[in-house]
Amino acid sequence: MTDRLIREGLVERVTKPNDRRVVAAAITDAGRALIERVEAINHDELVAMLRDIADDELRPFSSVLARMFREFERSIAGRTAVAATTNL
């Protein structure tokens, strides 16, 4: 999959200057542009889906989503910290 994304110009391989054995994938400007387009489409679809739901029904849903997002961010931060300490 990474090779395909590289061929399409969405990501590129990047080596660590202090350890050329480590190769990471970095998002290119074209990849960021694609993400922005997809997010805009997803936003429009989400707005359309939620249009007929009353605000008082959406508040609890929004609260749960916000909590899930915070937990996801905490989980990602923990994995990033572990990766940094193991030189991944």
C-alpha cells in the first residue's frame, strides 16, 4: 500500500538523518490536499445526515464523540511516546 501511495505522489519515504536504517512515510503536499478534499466531502455528508436531528438530541451524541476523540488523542500520544523511546 505504501508503494502505491508513493507512486501516486501522496506520501514519500523519509530517512532519519542519524539512522538511515529507519525509513518513515511522510505525507506530501498532494497528500495533504487530498485529505482536505476528503474532509470537506465528509463534513458536507455529515451535515446532511444530521440536518433533521434536533439540537437537544445531538448534544449527548456530541459529548460522547468529544470524549472518544480525547481518548483517541491520548492513545496516539502514548504510542508516539513509546515509539520515540524505542527509536522507531
